[in-house]
Amino acid sequence: MNRTQLRKLIVGPIATVPAAFDHKFEIDHGLMATATERWIEAGLVNGRSTLKVAASIGEGHLLREDEWPRLLQTVVEAAQGRVPVLGAIHHKDTLRTIEDAKRAADVGVPALQISPPIFNLPSQEDILRFYGAVSEAVDIGIIIYATPWLNHGAIFPQTLARMVDFEHVVAIKWSAPPETNYADVFALADWFNILDNNNDPIGCHKLGGHGFLIDGVEAYPSFYLKLWDLIQQDQYDEAQAKWDSFVKPFGTFFSKVVTKSGSDSKVAKGMSKLMGLDLGPPRPPSVPMDERELAELRSLMIDLGWPVPDHAGK
């Protein structure tokens, strides 16, 4: 799949899907295949969304080396080309990132979200060399993941501007460093798809962006796809009201829950469980949401108009 084709597919509400685990915290491949079918039937399809597998919500950084490609392969095979299946590589050095990218390509993944190698304490020049080397070594798309909340995870617009000739870089998952104007990166929107990761999908689209990321897309795709339709139709006031109705109460709830026991996956898994798809617990030391937390989340989702089944989470 070439750069133009990938850019047409990596759009809209990007579904960062949890990994399905059994009661022993092992990957449940059958359940993951079933979940993939359900996500596709709910509208997460080519040109509307993607399934991003083994990212932080998918606990990819916790998976064993042999588990990661098998999980990707399960979802690729279940998807049967109906939705792009993206992988994720977290904070590895150049050599291991290239090795993992080639393994992902071998199982049919068309693109990867790749985080900067923060444990190498990289400078901006190191980050530039890192993505340049990976782009030269692989034949699949690269989504750059800017992570300014992590030490050495910030990637500045002037660094990204020097990547326009990196053949396989197709998108940027964008959060601006504190000293940077959020809008600055959109000068690159003709080269890269800009995906909002800053809780501002409407502002992103106004500036020429291509999609957004937030928890829960896989739990109830209809909510996020309708929001995306409003955004694409330039119905920004209605879209902003819909977004604000969700993101403000959800953000407060999320912060409270992960302060008690951290995990990017636990709230997403709780949302899916409440919508009738139980993907199991997060891996230790994180713990699942308790009954009180699930009840509070259920109430929040019902207030948004989500069709939460009466029996869900009980």
C-alpha cells in the first residue's frame, strides 16, 4: 500500500483497541477475532477509522516478544482487509524498532504507530535520525507519536518539518510541547495526516487535520463516527457541543480512576464491558475497575445517550 493510499485510510476516530485477556492474563485470540468482527460491523471500516492494536490501551508495551506479532496477526486475519489494522512500537532503540517493524509487516500490518526512543534520552537530532533510519528500512507506513508529557518524548514542528522526505512517514499523532503553538504543525498537513491527541478534534480539523484519538471508540463506535461526520460537514458548533458533553465528564472520571490504579486499558475495557464486550482484566499490577467505578461509568455513558445494556457490567 503506497503513501497516498495509506493517507486516505488513516483518518477519522482512530480506535485504539484493548487486548483481550483471559482470567490468567493470557491473550484470548478467539475473543480478539470476535471483537474485531464486532468492531467492523459497528462501522469501523476502511476510510472511516482504523484498529490500532497493541498500543498503550492495548497493553502492547506489556506483551512478550512472541505475543505481539501473534496478536497483530489475529486481528489482521479477522479483519480480512475491511479495516486498516495498525500496530504500535513503544520507545525502543533504532535496531529493535526496525526488527519489530519488519515482523509487523510480515503479518500484514500496513502501518505502525512508533514512539520516540525516550530511554535513549534523545535529542531532536537523535529523533530525526531514528525516524529516518526506520523509514529507510521498512516498506510500511509510520505514524509518529509525539509524547511531550514524557521526558525526551517531545517532537517539535521544526524537527517534523525535516521529515517530509522520509518516504514511509505518513501521519503524526500530535500533542504540542508546552512551549509550542498547537497550530504550528499544520504547515505540514499536505505531507502528513495530522491526528489530534490533544482533546481538540474540531480545532484540528479546522486547521487541516485528518482525525483524532480518544478512549472508547471501540466501545460505541456510533458516537464517534457521528461526531466525525459533523466535523467533516463543517458543523463545528454542533460537533463541539457533542465533544464537550463527553470529554469533560469522561476526563474527570478517567483521572480519578487511574490515580487509584494506573492503566491506559482499564477504563477502555470498562467501557467495552458495559457495552456488552468483556475483554478481560488489565495485566498486573493494574487492577480492573471495581463495581462502584463501573456503576459511575455506566451512569456517565447513559447520560451521553449510549445504549448501555441493562445487564452490562453486573
